[in-house]
Amino acid sequence: MQMARRMSADENTDNKGSVWALDQQLDQPMDEEAKRLRNMYKEKKYSTLMLLQLAFQSLGVVYGDLGTSPLYVFYNTFPDGIGDPEDLIGALSVIIYSLTLIPLLKYVFIVCRANDNGQGGTFALYSLLCRHAKIKAIPNQDQTDEALTTYSRSTFGEQSFAARTKRWLEGHALMQSTLLILVLVGSCMVIGDGILTPAISVLSAVGGINVGHPKISNGVVVLVAVVILVLLFTMQRHGTDKVGWLFAPVVLLWFLVIGGIGMFNIWKYDRSILKAFSPVYVYRFFKRGGKDGWASLGGIMLSITGTEALFADLSHFPVPSIQIAFTSVVFPCLLLAYCGQAAYLMKNSNNVIGAFYHSIPDSIYWPVFIVATAAAVVASQATITATFSLIKQALALGCFPRVKVVHTSRKYRHQIYIPEINWIVMILCIAVTAGFKNQNQIGNASGTAVCIVMLVTTLLMILVMILVWRCHWILVLIFTGLSLVVEGTYFSAVLLKVNQGGWVPLVIAAAFFVIMYVWHYGTVKRFEIEMHSKVSMAWILGLGPSLGLVRVPGIGLVYSELANGVPRIFSHFITNLPAIHSVVIFVCVKYLPVCTVPEEERFLVKRIGPKNFHMFRCVARYGYKDDHKKDDDFEKKLFQSLFMFVRLESLMEASSDSDVSSLLEQQTKESEDGLFCNSSNILHSDVDLSIASVDAIVPDDSPLHSNNMTSFVPASSKVETDEIEFLNNCRDAGVVHMLGNTVVKARRESKFWKKIAIDYLYAFLRKICRENSVMFNVPHESLLNVGQVFYV
């Protein structure tokens, strides 16, 4: 009660205009500090040979799922058999134009260009939109972050269509919530696809056993598929670093095999099947198909499954390499494969079940079976990797509970493994495989998930084309019309199969959506209450240099989500304890809607108050592909940035305004790698990447890079040396990490649904997820948890 009365009095005092103005002056955004750290971003340029090499490698990562679709498309399209050859030709024609419109035109040549510095998926599109409009639910961004080299965004006139759209989004909270829900729904469907794709791919590939040996029962096929899936998920913790080089050759061999078999079947069985390339047969298919023909679209939809995985697994492959691989290998081989199967079925319509394996020449049956199984495993691996990547992005953007993220490769940063998600996906995948036991129902489920993801991507792309690309409204209208006509047609078809397996991804997505939305809702409420309950900086400085306490040797790192102001946990600490450390650093670790934050731009340091207070603020910025847990040298890099700030501050105080201006101009033009060498032992020469921040701040020709520091000693050098020595002594005395152990509860007068969400679901998720100290990689012996309760 005493603390509450004290804070209430302080808040009333802060509301007075003079103190509020003082508080604003004391805690300004770190715009100048951010400008000093800005590097010149140069887009990578690839030679033709490098693009061809990357195009080859992309086959194993990006196109595995799309490439294994011929295993099960015709069976799911005609589960009751082929009644009329015209139906088969019409279905093939729809497949051909679906592959042309969706994967080729929409994704490969349009959507892939909307990548966020090489990253794809729904969260990447959402990040692009968050940078171009203030629609992020957690308002922890400021103008400082816009100085990042990876924080690229377009500018447009105030009266343009893009500007009006931006103001419309920013002015309607309902639209912002709707957009977030769309992103979460799309992400949950991708997770559902990550569960269903391994099931249908492996089961379809292994199904070749009882085609070659009809006496083998379907139960044996399911058992073999389950064993393969268990082995696949069990091996995830070891990563794919050692066997990843096999993926591209396996998938390339698969495409060449299915393309070659397709050509052979067209030549052998029915060359007239090529008339399906005429769009007239698409019209005839819908005209004569009726309800049965409309329902068969759910099976045809499977021909473009893997298209979303194509975008989600974009990773660091340049878009030209993706386009080369698709147009030169994937697209023609898929067309040949589907045409070849259709030609075979024209003469053997009774073999629609297992049509792919029936169409293989007997002499190469088992080698093709082995290649098909290997390709199915690679396709499954691609979707599992996409699921891990998506969870990592959601985690960084505050939309998923804290889980353990393991980097399985030192060479490739995007190769990660999330144990909890891996075992959940494995259990659900095995349950789907063993529960349905056939491709048809799993195919219906997979088609539902993929169709919804595509619709979400289309809606997000409309905003990207307006806000990011600033396209003319006619182009936006054409893209929207074509996409919604095709995908809306497929969506209406998959709705007819909800009761035939299509309910599975809806249930899975609903469960993950509740988890993600409740976690995000609780995180937003906690951030809002922390913003409203933060302590005025003017109040802190009014306590004097000693802060009204005994200043003991050591450094206290106070962690908070706030990039300005003093967090409530600190006032709670100094109110209830008699001493505080000699140096206090408020550390804000925040994730931004960018792919990655360059190492040299990660830390922003600023002094709070007069020098004799020895108080600083450090903002550590990460992108959704960065991992703070993996940053083992976080504390060392933080102190290096602090020492560099003190040195630069001293230099700027001793320099004239023209010198400082010249210094800032040079640093924005020059950003070369190098080491900061000096005669002291503060910054050691064994640091490589973390010292890159020095060159981002101080040009190479600056006197600070001289080995003989005494040749350029400003008047304040003595003060600088004394402060750095003081900081080093405090660091040697010990570093304590202070984290808030926040408990969020709903108020008594809150609505029932809010109490359920906060007091039960959010509390349960916080209880089972990993603690902040683990995520921040804080040593247990240096940890000080400060408990507090927030009522929202």
C-alpha cells in the first residue's frame, strides 16, 4: 500500500506540465545514436553461374512438396473411378491452367518478389505491411528503428491511393485486428499443412508396395509409412546439415524421372491427350461436370499443394534462381507427368487408384519406387522446416509462447529445430496417417489447408501491392480478380469435402489459433500496463546521484520491454531494498518487423541523466530470424557498445560542431570491416563480428583507429579514461541481471471471456513455456527476479 500511494503521488506529480516537459527532454528517442550506426546496404549481385547453382540447390528445399503431387492427384480427383474420358481431359486441362496461373504466374513471378530480405511466408508479408503502416499491435517501435539498413520501406504522396489506404488502416482498430487474425489463420493453416503433407506424401509413395505386390495389405503400407515418419521426425534434432546436399540431386532426379515417364506414356498410349492444353476443355469440364465435377476440384487442388511451401521456404535463395528452377525444370516436368498419367488412364481407366505407379514401365518400377519414397521424405522435410521457421517468426513477433529454438547448423542460420513443436507435429501426423489410412481423406484435408493459406496470401498481397509496391489500382484489381476467381472456386469445392476429412486442418488450425491469439492478447495487455505504470525519469533523477540509496560496486542490468522510461520493477526494487549498484543499465530487448538486424546495428546506447548518475539505456534490436538465445556473447557485446559510446561521447564533446558533422557524414558513407585497436585492455582483439559496430560509428581515418591513442587526446580524455576505468571496476565487481517475474490477472469487473483468456489460458501458457531468463541466456547465479502483479 505504501508503494502504491508513493507511485500514485508520483504519477500525479508527473502530470504537471513542467515535470512532464522535463521528463520528455530527459528520455528522447535515440535518433542520433541510430544514425551513427547506420550502414550502407548493398544488395547482393549474383553471377549467372551462381544463379544456376542456387537454382539447382533450390530444388531440394523449395519444390519437393509441389513435385510429389503427381503421386496422388488423379486418385483424389476420381475416387469413384473415371466415368467418361472427356472428364479426364477436362480435369487435365484444369490442372494445366491451375499450374500456370497459381504457381507460375502468381507465386513464382509475383508473390516471391514480395519477400522480406529473402524471407517468405505470411509473417514476412505482415512485417512488410507493419513497416509501411502503424498496424503492429505491440507499439514498441519508434523512428529510431527506421534508420536500420534492413528497415526498407516505400514513400508516397499524401494524396496518393497508398497514403489513403495507410490512413484507413491506421485509423480503424478493427481492420488492424482483422489483419492480424488473417495472418494468424494463414500461419495456423501452414502448420496444418506441415502435419498433412508428410502424411499424404509418404503414404502415397509407400503405397507403391501393394501396387507392385497386390497381396500386401493396406495395413502393412500404413505401418511402413508410420515407421518412416517416426524416423523422419526423430532425426530432426540432428539437423539436415550432413545429408542436405542430397536433397537437390534427389529432387532433380525425381523430376527427370516423372518427366521422362510422362513423355514415354504420351508416346505409348494416347498422344491426343495434348489437346487438354486448349482452354476450351476447361469450359467443357465445368459445363458438363455438375456437382460431381465441382467436387472433383478438391482433388485437382492437390496439384498445386506445395505452392505455399515454395514461398515459405524461400529462405535466402534469390528470386531469379527460384524462377529459373521452376520454368526450366519443375513446370515442364510436372506438365509431362500429368499428361503422361492422363494418357495412361485413357486406356486403363480402372487403374486410377495408384495411377502413378501403374503407369511406370515394369523394367524400372522398383528404382522409381525408391526415388519416389526419397522424394516424399525430402518434401516432408521441407514442410517441417517451413513449420519450424514459421513458429520462430511468430515467437519473435509476440504471437507464440516461448519455446526452445535449437540451431542445428553453425553454417546455415535458417536450419533450426524446435523440440516441442516437432513432437506435437509428429504425433498429429502419425494420428492422421493411422486414422484415415487412405490418401483420399488426407488429400481432402490437405486441400482445405492449402486453399485457405492461398486466400490469406492473396488478401495480404493486395495491401503489399498498394502500400509497398505502389501499383496502379488497375493492376491490383486484375491480380485480385484472377486470384480470387481461381482460389474462390477451389475454396467452394473443398467446402463440399469438409465432412470427408476437410475438418482436420480446421480443428488443428483452431487449436493453434487459440494458443497464438491468447498469447498475443496477453502480451499486448502486459505491454500496455507496463507503459502506463512506468516511472517518470524526472522522479528518478530527483532522487539525486545516489538514488536515495547506497550505491554498491557492480553493474545492474534491468531488463524491460520499454525503450523509454523506467520500468515499474526498478521502482519496486529501489523502494524495498536499501542499496543499488553503482552502474545501472536499462536493457530493452525488442524484436522488430524486419528479417534481421545487422550485428553492427544491434545495440543502441544512451546516457540517462548527468554523468555522476552512471545510468544508461541499451536497446538490443533483433529481427524475426535472429535468435537472442544463440547470442552467447550478449553481455560482452553490450559492454563493448557501452565503452564505445563513452569514447564517442567524449570525442564529440571535445570536437567542434563541424567536426561532429563531418564525422557523421563520413560514417554514413563508409562502413568497412576492421578491428578497433587501442593500447588499453578494454576491447580485446579476439572479437570479430561484434567489433564491426566500431567501424559503423567511427570512420577508418578517424584518430580513434590510431594505435597510439595519445597522439589524439582531447581535453576530456582524462574524464573518459576515468569513467571507463570506473565501468571496468564495476564490471569486475559483478553483474546482476534483474528481470520482472510478471503475473497478469484480469480485474474482477472484467468480462467472462477475458477472465478465461487471461486467468486460465494465458496463465497456463506462461506456466508451461520457457522463462525469460532462459530465453535471455542469463546465468542463474547472476539472476535477480523481481515479482509483480498486473491487473488488466
